[in-house]
Amino acid sequence: MAFPNPFYRWRPHPWHGLEIGEKPPEIVHSYIEITPFDLVKYEVDKGTGYLRVDRPQQTSSQPPTLFGLIPRTYCGNRVNDLCPASEGVDGDPLDIFVVSERPITRAALWVDSR
């Protein structure tokens, strides 16, 4: 699904339109896709930047905390070389789990993370 160019003036794409943060890797901006309260797995649509329904969550696979991505990152071969036991590259932004002292029950937001 394509959106007209003016759309991006008001809503940045969470992967490449948002900043990574001013002090990476100590503090980064994290875009939250899923909360521990979500019974559905959402994934950022690479074309539009909207969250789309990926699949229902199995109760055993719900994330223990906020789950999302780090803007302007990419899981390619260089990242894969750092994790020899991994199953390979997925071409997605780097995943992040964010622990919060307060329950955050909404996705599609971004938070500063250490």
C-alpha cells in the first residue's frame, strides 16, 4: 500500500524516519510494537510504517516486557557475524526488549531506552 508523499511530512516511518537517539548505544529511542498485554503479534509494515497484524500470539510466546525495534538499524551479515549461533539475518531493524517500572499497555509509541 503506497501513501502520497505529503503523508510522510506528518508521520515519520518508525524504522527509518525516527532518530536512533542522541547517545547511542547508551541510550536509544525504541519503537514499541508489542506489549506483554497484547494477544496478537504486530509487525511494522516496511512500506507504510503502520503496525499490521502478523498472527495471534500463543500464550507461551507472549513477550515478558515491551518489544520493539531500534530505528535506523539493520540486521545484516555484519550483525549476524557477532552471533555465530543465530539462524541467519532477517533484514529487519534490531529488536529490543524494554523493561519499564510502570505498565505500558499501548504499542506504536517510542521510548528512550538504556
